[in-house]
Amino acid sequence: MVSFPNAKINLGLNIIEKRTDGYHNIESVFYPVAWCDALEIIKSDSFSFHSSGLKIPGNQENNLIVRAHTLLQNEGFLKGSQVNIHLHKVLPMGAGIGGGSADGAFALKMFNEIFELNLSSNRLENLAESLGSDCPFFIENKPKFCFGKGAEFEELAFSLKGKKVVLINPQIHISTAEAYAGVKPQKPEISVKDILSEPITVWKNFLKNDFEEKIIENHPKIGEIKANLYEKGALYASMTGSGSTVFGIFDESIDLINTDFEDCVCWSGACIY
């Protein structure tokens, strides 16, 4: 079985408060985009995990796909069943677009289908939360207002269909520690979902990513990319997640060849929801 775990962008991101468990309560709208990895899983007599494309740092045991398999084994769902896994990694890592989280969540969904586990979306989301805060979103993988640790959801009557989206990754690594060091948690005056009910032409003035200001101060290149997207006609542009990827939403496709983004990893496509 083959699937294509996709990225997401954050439309607004407010860091509201630090929790007693060390995490932070946030609010944001997670929006899927069609930039994706490729993941193949087949039944086998023994377990193996291989990857191609971008080099994945760290130990194999910590990869969210491998952890998803281990989790289902430990929960007794797989009863010792083994698989061969191949991941072709396209999505930049540590880029604020949820690439690793998508891989883990899609793996859970694939195991559920391959082994006919009949786990509900709600059960899969609960399992995905133990892999990481962003993972549950990718179970249903459609635009949602996210709150709490980012694993609580509310359905949205919201669409960007017909618009174009561009993602620019300047290949700058932003650690979680650096991102949160520049943020003072506070409740916003206007909720993200209320701003998104307004025309996209006013988002620039109200829809903020709380990580962005300090990270741009530390890494001016990110601010330059954002300004460049507006110069090219973006209706709205922002850093996504804790960075360093910047996205722009446009009425029409733009040419990314022979631009100021030559030293960046770029993707563009249609908004799918």
C-alpha cells in the first residue's frame, strides 16, 4: 500500500499559556497542502524500515513511522505482524509544516487498513496524540480550528479553494527552544477563527503567528521572504508553525524560477480545501 503524507500550514498561531505538563496551549487553524512525502508499507515476515530522498537525522527507533508500528504492537493490535516500510522523504524536516507528524499519522491509518483493525478516527487520533501534538490533525487531514496542545479540534466552515499557495523554506533550522524563548504567552484579543471569517484582504492586519516576530529578528532572511511574497502579490503571507517555512496565498500561480528564492526549497500548488 502506498500513501502520500502531506504538509500543513498554520493560519494564525497564538500561544495562549504554558501548561502544568510543560506543553503550551495554542490556537490555530491547521490547513493541509498537497506538498507530500511518499510512504509504502507491505506485509512481511520481518520488520524493516528504509528511506530515500532527504536524509533523516536521528535513530530509526525515534522515527514516527517506526514508533507508530511499535505503538500498535504494544497496544496488542498487530499481534506480532511485521511490515516492510519505505519512506521517500521530500518534506523538509523541522520546517513548521508537520512533515514528520504526517508520516506518523498516515502510517497509523495505513496499518489500520492493511491489517483491517477497524479503528475509528477518534481512536486513531488518540493513538496519534501519543506520537506528537500535531499528529492527530493528519488523521482526518482537513482544515480545523485547533486548540489545547494542538490536538483538540473544531470543524470549520472555511475554504480557500481556487486560491494558490506557495511555500518557501530557507533551510534555516529553528529549534523548539529558540521558538518558545521569544514568546510571551497571552490570550489574543480576537480569535483566529473569528479573523478567518473575514475577507482574506484583511488578514494581513490581524492574523499573526506569535513565533514570527522574534524568529525574524534572529533570522532576517525569513522576514525578507515574507516581504518578497507580498511584493509578488500575495493576499496573505506568514511563517508557519515555529518556522522557518514561509507561505503565501495568491489569486494566481506565480513563477518561482529565476527569483530571489533560488537558495530555498520551494513548492507551489492549488489550495485543496
